[in-house]
Amino acid sequence: RPVKLQPDRVHTPLVLRRGVLPRAAAALNAEQHVILIGPPGTGKTTLSEDLARHAHDLNHNRGHMLVTATADWTTFDTIGGYMPGPRERLVFRPGLFLESIAAQKWLILDEINRADIDKAFGELFTVLSGQAVTLPYKVGDRPVRILPPGHPTSGDTFDYPIHPSWRIIGTMNVYDKASLFAMSYAFMRRFAFVDVAVPGAEPFRR
């Protein structure tokens, strides 16, 4: 069923500026993935988990995975790749993204701008734009595919279908301008950006 988050029912200990929760909820309800941007210490990671837990309470996911992005990430970490298996054979091991998709858990990417986005996201770029992707890996004799919501599956393939309610929530420190401006337009257009600013003077004093 469609994601229908209710911003006034999100349980959070944070003091947020007016409009932050409605904007984040509206983007997630509109089938968008979200990146929360703002200075350090404004609660972006906490808010990400609060949104994911609220979605779980509404049966929109089966929990969430929280991971911190690093500059060392490649598609082996995020999408997957071959690992040594029994009898000296190589077996496909899914990465973080595929684990999240298979478990129907929302994926929270903390400090997303630490990663080399183009190197780390790989084939997920194409899937987020609504296209199916066949990965250069096989499970047995079956090719591995990532499928967008609504795409038909096949018995001849090993598929990772994305549930319509699956979401990515990233957090980004806007003080790291070098990483911010290095992001490609192809990446940025696949996300809604929500500003999580410092609270106003009076709430800050309290």
C-alpha cells in the first residue's frame, strides 16, 4: 500500500524548525528518497530513524538499517560481488543495498557525502530511475537482477525486486562543501533534499 506518513504522529525527542517533518514526510509519501541536510548536531540521524520507525508502525517497512558511508565504499560493499565459497567456488554475496531491499528495511545512509557517490552507488542509479538492471553476477546459472517496483520477475533470474514502500534516507553535513558540490546532477535529481537547520533562538536557549 502507499506510504502515508503522518508528520504530527512522528515520535521524536528533537526540537525542529516548523516544516521539517511535513516536508520530509511529504517527500517520502510521494515515492521519493530523501537526504536530510544541515549543520552537525541538528539531529539528522535521529530524525531519520524516527521517520523509519514511524513507517514501521504503519507497516510500511520491516525495520531499518543504519550504516555510515565511507570514502572506501565501492559497489562490492553496496551492491555485492563474488566471495570464495565451498569447494573453492565463487559465490555471490549481496551488498548493503541488496540486503536492505531483500529484507524490506529502509536504508539510512549516515554521512552520505563521505562516499564517492558515483563509485559506490553503481547500478542503483539506474534502478532509482525506474529501470531494471542485470548485474554482472550469477547465482548458480541465474543472472542477478535488481528490479524497480512493479517490474515482473522471471524464474530464469535471481531477482531483488524493490518493494514500492522501500526508501533511502541519507544525512549530509552541509559544512563539507567539497563533498556537496562534487555530487553529480544524476545523483541529486533522484533525491528530495530537506533542510534540518538549527532551532530558533528561544528553543535553543531552552
